[in-house]
Amino acid sequence: MQAMVLPRPGPIENTPLRAEDRPDPTPGPGELLLAVAACGVCRTDLQLVEGDLEARRLPLVPGHQIVGRVAAVGPETGGWAPGDRAGAGWLGSSCGTCALCGNGRENLCEEARFTGWDNDGGYATRAVVRADFAVRLPDGFSDLAAAPLLCGGVIGYRSLRVSGIRPGERLGLYGFGASALLAIQVAVHWGCEVFVATRSEAEQRRAREMGAVWAGPYEEPPPAPLDAAVTFAPVGEVVVAALRALGRGGVVAVNAIHLDCIPEFPYDLLWWERQIRSVANYTRADAQEFVDLAACLPIRTVVDAFPLADANTALARLKRGEVAGAAVLVAPG
């Protein structure tokens, strides 16, 4: 198989990912071997490649938004057959026995393992995934269109749930990248009034075209207090800006696995039972619920496609803000 491998982290400008030919892996019990068709490129991948998020193993094949076909089924593995279309996302496995797993919060399991962080991911032509954590993808999405649903889409959907936003309420989205592009479609479908904060005037225009009632820069307060907000930019100052815009009892859901820091702010911003909540991973139920909803709406994805061999280029363009929607790597063949 072909793979883009990270021997050690480094600035993306130094092209740290290296192309390698490797033997095809063999799926073990309970596992699937996927023939990868497409893999989304996520800001978390960039943080891993550059070392902002510490690698858990090296060398590593990144990538956790995998769409492919089942090439082989491991022993003692039911429910899947060669040729089935399958997706794999960030949550690669959990223990299944702890109290968190038992009450539907497997995303918080201390033994959870993550695709493209603990295990080799989808920047390759083959990938091994746990069969019970693979996602069944509805018809109606091409492989390219489906890939961004498996991280930005699912995490954005969970962020909306964590924020507690309800139909008809006022929602703020802070940052308007790939995940927010999908979340706004769900929020508009729910009948929410959506307010978008982003530095880019082009993104502000796009937000209004997609149904936002207001769009402006981070430093400009929305014209009405928000019932809830989701922050997508990995910058602590943006979290404070969202908190400042909240009404009483509102929640800021922080959609980030890595954040630089949250600057000091006066307690008055948190008073009146406002909350800041992190969003950590997702559950299998979140993933299946979201992709099924995405097919029904339908959610529309905007994709910039790159050959697998151009993974460094895709990450560099993501870093520079030059990706219009979601970057997706296309496997050869």
C-alpha cells in the first residue's frame, strides 16, 4: 500500500510527511481492512504533524475522516462483507466496560483510542479499523462529499448538542471553517437564529448566504444576546468573545482539541450561570445520527480535493487559510 507517514513532527513548510510503500496490513479479530477512497484533512492533523498536539506513536500515518470499501474482514467479525462502503472517524475504539462507556459517554473513556493518533489512519490506500466503530454511510453522498462529515460534521453536531441550543433560539458560531459550514446547516434546519463571527469578509458573506441573520468580526458584538455559542477557532480570545455575547444561562461549547490559552476575563462575564464547556470527541451514536440526518436534509459539503501524495500541500494550504471548504485527499485508483 501507499502511505504518507510522519516520522517526526515539524513545521508543515518543511514537508514532514514522507511517502512510503508498505505491505498491506491484515485485519485481526473484530477488524476491517478498508480500501481507502478518500480521507478528509483536519486541523487536528495539522496540529499533530506540527507537534502542537503531542504524538502518541511515531512513525504515524495521520488521517481520521476515512471513506472506503471493505477489502477484507478479520476473524470473528460480523455485520460487514467485502465491498461494503464504510467510514471511520476520530474515535477508533473504547473499552466498552467502564462506567462512562456504560452510560453512553464512550467519548470520555480513559482507554479510548483515536484514528490517526493512536492507530495509523487514512493518509494511505489501506487502513485497518475496528468493525464496531466503523460508520455505515447513507447513499446520496460521493466518497469526497462524505469524508468531511466524519469529523468536522460529527464534532460540529455534537458541539450543537453540548451547547444546549434549541429550535428558535439564538446561536453564535465563532469561526467559519469546514466544521461550522456543516453545523450552520443543521442549526438553520432546526429553526435557530444564527449569528456568525469571523475575521474574513468573504466568510461573513458566505454565512449570510447560508442563512445567518448576522455576520461580523470577533470584536463586534452580535445585535442580540445569544442563547448558546460554539467556538471553532483554536484561540482562547475567541472563547472570551463568545462568552461576552452570551445572555444569562447561556453556554459556550469549545470545539477544539487544542487551544492556545484562555486569557484572563472578569467574573461578570461568567456570572448569571453562564458556562464554558469543552467538546471532547464524539460517540458512535453521534456519528450515525449525524450522517443519517445529513442524508435527509441533505447537508452540502464543499470540498477541495488533493492527491494523496500532496498531503503536505493540503495541510499547508489549510494552515494558510486557503481551503474554501474541507480539504480531502483522494487515494490513487
